[in-house]
Amino acid sequence: MGMRWRVGGRSRRAVRNGDRRPRPGCRPPARKPAAARYLLRVPSTEEVKERIERALPGARATVTDLTGGGDHLRAEVVYGGFAGLSRIEQHRLVYDVFDGEIGGAIHALSLKTSIEAPEGET
């Protein structure tokens, strides 16, 4: 029987076969349980609409639930304050309203932003 060598406390066979266990003494990063987001209260489409309109005065928002579960939403926001901002900056303004709820209680939020046309234009 030949000599067995070890890599980080694991045999050559384990390493060759893709054993990806952490080395002894290394602790994997702490994770939230997958079900933890379901313990959070999911806001209604009306609440999301009100929060957007309250945070962006003069904005008009339309929010729809894409799946019926309340955690996959689509928001269309029309706001004059978007003028001069890139699409990314417009979306950041809206996402900042929810401060960490995206990926939690609100699993996904699809956005469509547009600039409000001045009075008299169509």
C-alpha cells in the first residue's frame, strides 16, 4: 500500500472527487434559514404604492402582484424628479424607499420608471 497524502486534513481521493468541506477549524458563514423571509410581514400592493408616492412627492405609482403571493411585485413609477437621472439612478431612488426589504419580505420588485411630461405636452 502506497503512502497516502492529505490536503488540509482530507485524503487525496476526497480532494480529487470534489469534496469541498471546509478545513478543520474553519467555520462557514452564518446564513439565515431559507424560510426566514416568510416570517416577515409582506406589504400589500397598496402599501407599496403609498410608500413610493410618499417618498417621492408628486410621483404616481402603479403596483401589481405578479404571482399572487405578494412577494413578487411590478411597479411603474412616473415622477418628474427623474429628469436628468440615468435609469440606474431612477431605480435606486425607488429601491431606497424599501431599505433592505428587497430580498426579504419583498422577494422581487420589477421597476419601470418614466419622467412625467410637463403640463400641456402629450
